[in-house]
Amino acid sequence: MKILTIHADFIEFEARKKALKEAEEVKEGKKRVEECLVVFTAVEKRDEENLPGITGRYVQEIKDIASQVKAKVLVLYPYAHLSSALAAPRKAEQVLIDAEKLLVKDFKVTRAPFGWYKSFTLSCKGHPLSELSREFSVGKGEVRELRKKETEVSAAVQAEEKLISHWHILDLDGKLNEISYDKEKRRFAGYDFKKDVNLQKFAAYELAKSRVAQEEPLHVKLMKKLELVDYEPGSDPGNLRFYPKGRLIKGLIERWVTQKVKESGGMEMESPIMYDYEHPSLKSYLNRFPARQYAIQTPNKKVFLRFAACFGQFLQMHDAQVSYKQLPVWLYELTRYSFRVEQHGELTGLRRLRAFTMPDCHAFCADEQQAKSELLRRFQLAKEVQEGIGFSLPESLELAIRVTKEFWVKNQDFVKTLVKNWGKPALLEMWEKQFFYYSMKYEWNFVDAQEKASALTTDQIDVENAQRYDITYVDEQGKKKHPLILHLSPSGAVERVLYALLERAGMDEKAGRVPTFPLWLSPTQVRLIPVSIERHLEFCKGVQEEFSKLQIRADVDDRVESVGKRIREAEMEWVPYILVVGDTELKDKFKKLAVREREKKTEEKMRFDEVVDLIRKKTKGMPYDTLPLPVLLSKRISFTG
């Protein structure tokens, strides 16, 4: 089946002439439906194998999209033009009739007449989710599995919805301020946010629980404009393509996080991306979160794609021989990739993906005291990671802490210490009872231009999985005990880090500031522009080679364009340093170079070694990689058009 959905201000249609002799009879005149989700539908030949199954899947897909756009009115519109392999008319019509009967329980439904030539006028709302297309099929044996999965997901969602939590602001004095939020008036009670405007935006996002993006985020335009990342039409939504410059930035961030974790004692390992669905330890964990799963039927068993590094690391620790003297033990993996079945409406750019790269570091600790001590040490590690990436802490991010009431009562001094170490008030969610596998979790969240929040750094105290996976260590008395497990991602998903950097740059640009990357992440750090290609190009090539030898990414704009245009385009590419080379520079060789610093909007004469020292000072200690594109701009292809 193929469907095209349009979230519309209205649709107006009229049946003009029968396309099929046996078409149902309809009343004359135009039909108009306001504020609706229009579902253009083509039932295909392959769907005839399982009409009840395809009807059920059709209904679920419609409900999914309707929930994202908050539509209460549906128009089921038969549209043969979506496919060249159509089902028999009567069977196709029956699918629409049966779907209407199922949907009227929850929606106001209009079904456009089947087998007629119709005229229609439609007004599309024009937000990111207003036009969606889906293609799906259901084989003979899939109905039972589909219903089973729906039941599992529904049960898990319902259980989580019953979870009672209370929201607070924990300030630097250790005072716990309970807050409430009026969604209609967008007003808080219980805390004065005058000095914490960004924290207020974050708290509003958390309490309103509105996750769907209604317009395109700033970073999406920038990731395309800069030829970093783009959507991949040949894949599932939420799987992106990285162009060479984007891959360079992503790779450098990956190396930086890995370097810092290994320096702190993390042992890097690697594990499979897919696991046995029926493995007893894994299955009990999966059943807690069925909505996340990508399930695959292999030739000999059903498997699922991992959504974290937990599975591989826990199975390795299950087989390991560990003494209390060796604890804590840190295991680390950069998961390329982890997979989660996120909702369509939340899949926008780099913020939330279905395939993502997650640096994942677990610490196995003897007891709660050791776990708290390690968590504080890892908190400091994460600060170094994020500040190295280019975030100013705590100004750039917002701290959220999530605890069970029992953990808070026993460990509130520890939680207050976290907030003091952070340096500004934090949002604290307190649960009446434990639902998740952890008793305490913290997150550092980035708030974007749409006031949507995304977690970057996170760590958790896991009190369940050591028992679930039978992970043990031998204590001082020679007895086996289960450790506590910490789950740290020092940076969060690497793709989401790039999202935050681009969003911040986009907000800077809107505020009249110069958008930039940190120098160590700039694909080109220095651009050389010869005034005359004939007279100055060879000198520029020589200077570029010297920069390259000293691990500075430099390129040469050898295109036959005006100097002004080449300077403007370098600035549009966010090149930090632009060196224009003319007769004077050629004469003075390396003694005097005209250096334009884009961020400061200044130009000054500098010696070659001064330029090198300036860049090295700003990139000290950070990973380096070579230029991701040809040195000469004339040799470069355009990836986006």
C-alpha cells in the first residue's frame, strides 16, 4: 500500500463521472471538510494476500500521523495514481470501508467515493509534517505479530504514563522549589525564573511534553548550506548522509571524546550491532522498552538492532572474572551505530535520528558510595569533553536531574553537590516510585531556537541490570555480589553535538553575531586567495604545503573569479582565516601576509610563523585530521547542486 497524507486547512472535492461501472452511488454536489488530515490511498496487488492485515496496518499508520499533527478529522481519499500495480477495485474499496469503520471510534471520518473521477481543491498547511508519504505491506503471517507488538507497545506506554512525578528547581543554596506549569497561559508557579531564562525555556519544554517540530530548525538549513549533512532519500527517515566536511567534523568529535575517556581509564571495546531477540537477559530488558526496537528476521532467528552499547558490554562483563580490588571498571564503546525507532514527527535534521553514533561508557562499581564518587569524577570528565568541543559551561546547557523519592531522601546532599559543581540552578524531576532501571540520572540539555531541548551528556545509576545479566564480582569475603552500573555518554550522540553547534551558530547569526565553528573543527582553517592566478598561484600552493606540514588545514581558491567574490564565498563557508596574496606578499615571502580574521572582521599583516602560532594556540590538545576536500577549489565537486 502507498499513502500520501496532507495536513490541510480544507479539502473540497466533487464526484464528476464514474470511472468504474460498479462504482458506489453518491449524492451530487461538492463536499468540503475543514481542518483535516487527507489520506490519499492506493491499495496494491500485493495487499490482496492479507486484506485484514493491510487494513490494520493502514489504520495504525493513519493514527500515527494524526497524533503527530494533532488531527481529529480524517478524509480517506482513494488515489490510484500513487501506484501502477493496483489491487482489484472491490478489494481496494473494501479496505477503505473497513478502515473507516475502525477509525470512526476515534476520529470524524469522511470517505471520498471510490471509482469516480473527482475534482478537488486542497489547502496544505505547509509545516514540516504537513506532507508525508509512506509505503508498507503485510504478509500472510504478520497480522498476529503486528497485534502482539501493538499490545506490547501500548502496555509499556500506559505503564510509563502512570508514572507520577513532581517537578522542582534545585538552586545553588540547596533549596528545593516545587513548580507547576499552566500550558495554556505558559506560566510557571513556584519559582522566579528572572535570572534563569534559558532554564525556564527548558522547564517549559519538559512539562509541556511537546516533542514534535512544527517548523524547520535553524541547523537544517545550515547543514545543507555548508555541505555537511543531508537527508538520504534512498533510506529510512532518520538516516542521514554525511558529506566530506561533515564527516571530518563528526570524526574529530568522535576522536576527542574517545581520547578523553581512554585517558580517564576507559577500556575501549567493540560489540555487535544485532542480538538474539529470545536471549533471556536481553528479552527482559527489551520488554521494558518495546517501542524502541528495530526487529529483523534473519535466516535462523529473530534479532534486534541495539539502541545502546549496554547489551554488548553487559554480556562481556557477565563472562569476566572481577575482584573488588579491580573495581571500578570502565568499559567504553563508540557505537557506530545505535538504532531507535523514533516517531516521524520528531525526525528533523540532526536532533533526533534512527541511526546515531553514541559514545557509551559504563562503570561497574562495588556499592552506592563508590558509584557516587565515580559519578562525580565522570561529571568533571564530561565538563572537559564539552568545553573542548566548544561549549561554555554552565551557560550553554541546562542541567536536569531525575531521581526516585527514595534516592532523594537518602542522598540529597550528593544531589546538591552536583548542582553546586554545575554552577547554576537545575530542573529536578522526582518520581514517587522507580519505573526505569536507574534510581538517579542527570542530563545536560541544549535548548535550541525553537525552545526544544535535547539531552547531550548523561549519566545514570543503574540498580537493575547487574542482576538481569548476572554480572558479579568477588568481595572481600570471597562472595559473589552484583555491582551497580553507571551509564555515561560524555558528549551525547555525536550527531546531536553537531546539531547543537549548528543551532548555536544559527542563533548567533540571527542575533547579528558571526556564526562559527570552533577552530579545531573548521574543515578549512586557512584559505589562500591569489590575486592573480598566473603570478601568485604557485606561491599560494607553496604556503599551503607548509601549513599542511604543520597540521593546519589550508586550501587555495584558484578559481577565475574576482578577489571580492572569493573572499565573500570563503566567509560564507565559515573559513576562519583568509589570506589574500598579491605582489606585496609575493615580494615579502613569508614575512608579511595579509590575514583576514572572519570572526573579528579584522585584517592585519602577520608573519607566517605568527599565523601558525595563533592557530596552534587555539587548537592545542585537540585532534587533527587532514583537509577533507581537494586543495584547489577548482577541483571540488558540488554535492548539493
